[in-house]
Amino acid sequence: MGGRWWPTLWAGDGGPPLGVGDGGPTLWAGDGGPPLGVGDGGPPLGVGKLGDKYMYQDLNDPIEVIAVFTDHRLRPIRFKWRDRVHKISRVTGSWKKLEGEYIVRYFAVVDEETNVFQLVYNERLTDWTISKVWVE
Amino acid sequence: MFGRSWQDRVDGFIESRPGEEASLFSEKTGRRHRRVMHVDMDAFFAALEENKNPHLAGKPIVVGGSPNGRGVVSTASYATRQHGIHSGMSARKALRLCPQAIFVGSELEQYTYVSAELINIYHRFSPKVEATSVDEAFLDITGCAHLYGSEENLGYALKKEIRDRLSLTCSVGIAPTKVMAKVASAVFKPDGLTVLDEDGIKSLVYPLPVSKLWGVGPATLIVLEEIGIKTIGDLAACPLDLLKKRFGKCGEALGLIAQGEGESAVLSSAELPLEKSMGHERTLPFDVDDPDYQKATLHYLCDKVARRMRRHNFAGRTVTLKLRWSDFKTITRAITFSHHTDDTLHLYKIVLGLWIAAIKESKKKVRLLGVSVSHLRKKMDNPQLGLFDSSTARRKKETDPTIDRLRDKYGESVILRAYSHLASD
């Protein structure tokens, strides 16, 4: 599937069943990159103020996301940010707000390396962004 | 049972048990004994932040502004409170008191969303829910104990529902009045449950300092201490005539509240009185003497206030400007008109006049600006444009509704008035 990074996702298509922690298919080339964290060779996150006690880095980066619609809910399961793929092990919080008539959905997620992110899905723009990352 | 209100069903249940009916009414007043529950979420914001981020579990957390700027503490986790940190404290001071504290910005959209989820849960237990803040609410549970076996069971059922659905704990107080229920919920925190009857009020509540009573602020406290009232029990025992002499009608009401009597019912959202004023204020990111920046901020605030009034179909005729100087001296200046307004530009012109007069009083820089409108009244629906209105006047009258329609569809930030741009979020 030249140029495409997403597999066929449903049982019966030859791929494994999709689910959190299911050892599902590798979705992007270069998956399995180094753990995220300042100073680990990961991508630069932006300079925080010296001595700043704030541990969340505010961002507004576009990301690619694979999500499932299940139990009348939308749930992200993987995302790609700065060429690195993060498999979400837990959604630790989800909420939404109205922007005019449109819904913006927020997801606090933890990946398999316990990195913490906040993802945002804008229904009007039909796009995903990463709005926060926890930096230690 | 179909079509009957919740209260009808409870009354019917009670009527079917005639032997119990007499005990539900006060011999003193003849009124039904009311039972009120107060629910107070434990370190609400901090608990939500902790749930979202496993790195914060068990750590001392402060939610609010940055200690690098002018931030204040919204909430501190229990691990942090033992260092003396509390809501409203400057973040800088909080950092000095607890250098190992982790500061996290507020996520207001999430807190508001979860607060709405909590209200949905409360409504499973009572149709009368009065949310007094994002993390506190009163429930009228009169006649509900039978449905759960006891008030304790009802309290535990509510706590369990909140814990299972939202992974949050709360402290609950149950008493005959709202004030006593609020005092009760604070007795054992966090994750507490306190049920008070008359004996319980005497043994648990009366020895508490009178400052713990809702409605006793610093000024009232000074006067109470002057007349020898130090505990809630002292206040309950004080003759009502004496309290009325010192404080007027409020004093008598305070005495009755301490006695567990004479208080308002739990009000549902439909029963709450109309707002008396609407306003917005802003602490500037730095002290400002630039008049253009101040005017832009005032324009922005007027836009927000007027928008809110129009959204709720209100107009007002008293406009108040609040101004705080860099030395924290605060002044307010107000003007009342004969006619009501909800027009952004009109409001701004009024506020500008007040501001021009106010800044003449001092050369100091300005720290905070606020605008509020009172003497509100509901507007007529679809007021017509005047037959002889000029085209300019018509365009002006259509500007606000047009901008409102755009914001209703696409959100608040879709359009900004040019002059507000300097000061916008």
C-alpha cells in the first residue's frame, strides 16, 4: 500500500484484531522509537522558562490519529507526532466543549512509555492536534 | 405512579405509613422536617489533574496560575495543604511554602464538563439540586431515607456512584438546614460522611468556632467576638433580640441559622432568582499606564458583558467601572441612566467616560479593570427598529446581533472587534 501508513483494521481482513495492548499491527514506519523525554535525543519540545514549575508544555501541533468509535464514544488508540508513533495504553480523561455549534473533544492519554499527552479533536475542522505534553 | 412527580411519590409512600407521618413534622414550627445534603468534592481540580496524569499521583499539586507571574492558587491537593497553601493565595507564596509542589495550569473546560456530570448524578438522588459552585451542591433529600434504608446509606450510595463513575471522592454532610449540612460536610474531610440530627448538632457543631458558620465573614466575626461569641453554640444561645440590636434583621437570621432554624429551601435552577448584575474583570498581565491598552481592555470587557446580557435577553441601566491601581487601591465608579442598554458600543462609551474621570485621580499604573451592569431587566422580544432611524443607526443596531450569530455558530474567537484585539485572550 505505497505511501499509506494505516493497515486494514477489522477482523477478517488478515490483520490481527485491533485494540489497546493487543500487539496490533505496526502502523507507521519507524514505530518503536526512543522514549519521549527532554534530553533523550527525542525531538525538541520547545524551551520552557528556567526554574518554571510548570510541567506541561503547551503545543498546538497537528497529529495523525487512529481512533475507534465504540460504545457510543470516540477513543483514540494511536497517534503520530513529529514522526514518532505513540500507542495509547490508557485514556485517563475525556471531556468536550462547544465552540459555537461545534464540539471540540479533549483526551488526556498515556502511552506505553507513560508519556502523558492531551489530544484535541475539532469536529468542525475534522482534525486532531496535540495541545499538551508532560515534560519532566 | 405514572405521571406523578417525584415528590408526589414520596408523599404517597409516607401517607401509606400513617404511624410515621407525625414524626416528619416539627412540633415547634409545624413545618415538615427538612433534610438537606451538602456535597463537597475533595480538592476537585487537583483530583482531576491527578487522575489524568499518573506522574502526579501522591505528589503535592497546586492547580492555578504560574508562580513566575501573577498567578493565584485555584486548588491545592491535600498533600500540599499541610504546608499552609490554600485557594486564593499567590502562586509565588505557595512555591515558597512548598518548594517541591508541582504547579499545573487550570483546565476549566474539563472541570466544567465534569461538574455537569456530577449534577446529573445528583439528580438521580433528588430532583431538587442547587449547585452553589463547580464543586459543591445542596440536595433536598427530605423523605428520601426510606428509599435507601437510612440517610447514611443514601450518602454512601451517592459517594459510591461518584467514585465509580468519575474516580473522585467527596465529603457529604446531612442536616436539617443548608448551613448545618455545609458545616457537617467539612467535619470529616476528605471522603467523609457526617449525618447530623439535633443531638449531633449540639455535640459536633456547637463547639466549633463561629467563623466556620457560612455567612460569618471577617467583619461579622470581629463584632461577634466583641460580644463574647466565640463558638457556634454561643451564637445559638445568644438571645435573638441582642443579635437584632447589633446586626439588624441579619443578626436575627444568623441566630436562627445557628439554632438550625429559619432558613431558605434548596432551590433548583428554575427557582433561582434572576441575576442582579453581570460583569467581567481582568487582572492585567503587568501593571499598565498605556491608555490605549487600558481602553482596549475596557472595550473587550464591554463586549463580553454586553454579549452575555444579550444571550440571556437582559438589558441594564447602571454601569459600574472597577479599577485597581498597582498599589492595590481599588475604586469603583458608577452611573445610572433612565433607559436600559445591551449595546456593546453604547456600553463602551459610558465606561470610557467613567474611566477618563477615574484615571485623573492617580498617576499610578493600573493592575485590574472591571465592568459590570446592574438594574437588569428582561428585554422585549424582537424590538423593532424605529421608522425614522438612519441607515447608520440601523447598521449599528444590527452589528451586535450579527456578531452574536457568528459566535453562536463558530465560537467566541471567530470574530473580534478591532479595538479589542490588543486585550483579547
